[in-house]
Amino acid sequence: MKSRSRSYLTLLACLPTLMIFGCFETKEFPSPAPPNLKPNQPSPGQTVAKSEHAPEVKGDSKGGKPEVPVTPVRTVDPKQLIDVVSGDVKGGESKNPTPTNFLWLPADKTHVKDEPLVVTSPLGLSPIASFSPASNPLTKGKVELGKQLYFDARISKDTTVSCATCHNPEKGWTDQLKTSIGIKGQVGGRNAPTVLNSVFGRTMFWDGRAPSLEGQAQGPPQNPIEMGDQDYKQIIERLRTIPGYREQFQKVFGTDVTLDGVAKAIAAFERATALTGNSAYDQYAMGDSPESLKAMSDSAKRGMVLFGLRLRTDDEFKAGVPLKKAGCTSCHAGANFSDEEFHNLGVGWIEKDGKFADLGRFAIEPIGAKNEKSVGAFKTPTVRDVTRTGPYMHDGSETTLAGVIDFYDKGGNPNPSLDKDIQPLKLTPSEKADLVEFMKSLTGAEVKVALPTLPPGADGKSPDPRAALTPPSPPKKAGLDSPHTMIGLRY
Ligand code: HEC
Ligand code: HEC
């Protein structure tokens, strides 16, 4: 992704619901490399040489020992980091906020009565600490507050939809719908991606129009107020009518309710909770005992090899299938099985019209920097927990994993911008089944999230978070409008 487009996006993309507190350009982000790789062990990072961002693990000439992937160092000047908690904000209108400022308020640190929270990443994932920005450290009260906000429909314009409506932890942090349904039953044009492991994402959304949580953390050179978006004000004013939120904001941030705090709290909740790892594959790949060799079935191991990953060197199992025959690791690489790049597979190509239903990445590239290759290109999604996150693809056009494999097998949908790595695969029926088995082995231990008790509003009533878990009905077609916009949160 070109940095130009990222800075342009800053203006528009600055305000995804969960990470409003800043949009600053960063050149590099730490990639999700599996930590503490032991010698002679396979890693999903092994085959990512094609990606300029993902860590590369090379075998040495003697023992085939992989080098531990080097995490790129952030190149952002730490002085530019904005520590909103300390009120050390430079530039932007937030410098002199009025007492009623809804975006950001200076904090009195003595009011902050929150304790640090240490989260251990599930097996196979990078340590979360390296993905938590200095301006938004994980704390207990913040994560709890973020959880309430995540499940609270009072965040949406008409108080009917919460984040969990479309990113429901019980449904793999998605809505399991073809495309999402927002307020007043409006149907969006895109499938809700899982929030699981999105903390590792370098960009957000199918077209990457929002910078990652990390990018966001670098501080806002512009203030979103300039966008004159009053919806935010309404949201914050509504949340300020809820005494329980005002109290928690004082405790966690030392301020009244602000958009900055809402974003940080939700992001912290997602970081600490929406994680999937420790799958059968991780137990196999990261394990070193003979028992852990049995974590995956023979079929899943064959699928793993077809997918593009090597078996453990201490595994005597003979897969008997060509390594990388399916070539999936060209894109689904690294610890989170995504190169974080944009590719055209031809999903959404309308043959008779010779065009795409959704231009994807191309649409958000700035005039003058548009690249034809981006037409119909979308971000590589993770395939972790993919058994729970269907229907698949940005438009939800594939309902089963077998369907996804058939789609790849035929070489996607040929079109003028088709990615060069998408070609007919000539897989046998048993190879197809093996690939599905491998993807099943990426299912992590389910994250059980107990629903929070929401703070009562001015009327003394506490809404039931469960009510918002069912999308509004009846569904009405609303085109390609983003569900995030539909709930009144622009980016
Ligand atoms: C009405 C359904 C809906 C609601 C409500 C909703 N989302 Fe989303 N979310 C989506 C859809 C659809 C996308 C993909 C949009 C796109 O790519 O244009 C998405 C994308 C995302 C992503 C990017 C994930 C990735 O891997 O790129 C994150 C993170 C996210 N939403 C978090 C949230 C949070 C936090 C809230 C609440 C403040 C929320 N969403 C509310 C439907 C919804
Ligand atoms: C050229 C890069 C590339 C290759 C190679 C590739 N994928 Fe993908 N994959 C993507 C992209 C991009 C998407 C989303 C496409 C879209 O929605 O338009 C995707 C989507 C998927 C999905 C749907 C996930 C979801 O949550 O919607 C699955 C499953 C998947 N790929 C599995 C595989 C398998 C298995 C292989 C090997 C046979 C493979 N991919 C090869 C880039 C790639």
C-alpha cells in the first residue's frame, strides 16, 4: 500500500468506530510473527517471501533451521506519540478543548484509578503487548468499559444496533450473514469480517481504508472536528446521559466521556479479548513433544502441505502431496494467515457486464494514484477460525469452505485484473477435502465472553445487551453503504 493513499485516507478513515483517536502515517508496523520459534519447527511465516511486509523465515544451508523472524522496528518518532492520558497533546484543536469537547479532553492523571492488565497471547500468536500502542495501554477498567460499549446499542444513532450485532463473539465475532444489516434493517454490500485477531491487521476493512489500531495510535495531525461530523457529538452526548459511563471514564481516563476514550476502550477490549490461537495446528506447529504430533489429523497435515506449509521435521508422516500445490501461503501467510495485502480473485466480477459489483481497493485510492491492479482487490482475510466466520469473501458469496476451495481450484473468476497467483489448481477431490481439513485445524479455543451488565440510562433502565444481538428487521436493500456509516459512525 502506498503511503500517499494512507495519508489521504487519514481524513476519511480517521474515525472507524474503534480507533478514532488518531491518524498518523507510519511507515512500518510490527508483523505478526510467531514468537519464540524453535529451531526445526514450521511456521506460517515460512513462505511469505513474496510479501514485503511479512516476516521471512529462511532455512540455513546446514540444518534447515529457520531464523527467528525479525520484527520491523517502528520508524515513527516517539515524540510524535500522543499520550492522551497524560494530556500531552500537540497540534490540532484538541490543544485547547472546551469543557464540553466531545472528542478529547485533557486528563488529570490523579483521577485515573485503573490497574494495568497483562494479556497472554494464545499459542501461535505474537505477544499482544507489542501491538498495544503507548497511548492506549491495556488496563482492567478500560477493557471492562470497552466491553460494555461494544455491547451497548446506545452507541448507534437509533440505539438498536451494537458492535456485537455484526461482530457477535458467539458467531465467530461476525454476524454469519451474507452481508450485514444495520439500523432500520438496511442491508449493506459487504460481509462483516471477524474482529478476531484484527489487532494484528495493518489496515482495517476489506479495502483497507482505515489504518490499523497501531497506525491510529500515532496521533492525529488533524482533528476530526474539522469534518464537521455531528453524529459523533450526538453519540457522546447520549453516552454522557449515562452516569455509569461518566464514572467509568473518570476512573479510566480521568475525563468525561469522549470519543477518544470510547475508541480506546473498545480497541482495548478487542485487543485483550478477540484473539484466536491455540488451534490444533498451533499445538502441532509450536509443540515439541511426540504427543503434539498427533494434534492434527493425517488429512489436515496433507492439507497443510498443499496449503504451502512444511510439516515438522520430527514428524515422520509422509504427506505424499506436492508442497504448495494450492499456493495459499502466497497470500495467507504469517502467524495470522494474512499478508495484509490486497488481491483480486475475481470475487464479485459480473461477466456479462464486464465489471465488478464493488471496486474494492481501487475505489478508495486517491485520484492520481489509482492502480488498475486494485480494481476488485480486497484485503486477504485471516483463515483462523474460518469454520465459524462464514459466509465467505467480501460479498459473502461463498457459503461453504468446500465452495471456497472449488472457487480457487477453477482459478477464481478470470477478469482483467486477476492476481497472478490465482490460477487453476487441478486439485483432486481428496486434496480438496484435505485443504478443508487443514482450515478446520485452524479453529481456536472459543473465546467465551460473558455479556456485560450495561449501566442504566437517565431513566434508570439498563438495556439488555442481548436485544441487539439480533439484527433489525425487516431487511431492506441499501446498496453498498457501509454498516458503520449506517449506525451513524462515519469513517
Ligand atoms: C451493521 C453491522 C456492523 C456494525 C453495527 C459494526 N460493524 Fe464493524 N464491520 C461491519 C462490516 C460489514 C465491515 C466491513 C466493512 C468494509 O470492509 O467496508 C466491518 C469492519 C469492521 C472491522 C475491520 C475488520 C478487518 O479485519 O478489517 C472492525 C475492527 C470492526 N468492524 C469493528 C466494529 C466495532 C468496534 C463496531 C462497534 C463500534 C462495529 N464494528 C460495528 C459491520 C458492522
Ligand atoms: C492471491 C492471493 C490469495 C491466494 C493465493 C489465496 N487467497 Fe484466499 N483470499 C484472498 C483474498 C484477497 C480473499 C478475499 C477475497 C474477496 O473477498 O474478494 C481471500 C479469501 C479466502 C477465504 C474466505 C475467508 C473469509 O473470511 O471470507 C478463504 C477460506 C480462503 N481465502 C482460503 C484460501 C485457500 C485455501 C487458498 C489456497 C487454495 C487461498 N485462500 C489462496 C487471497 C488469496
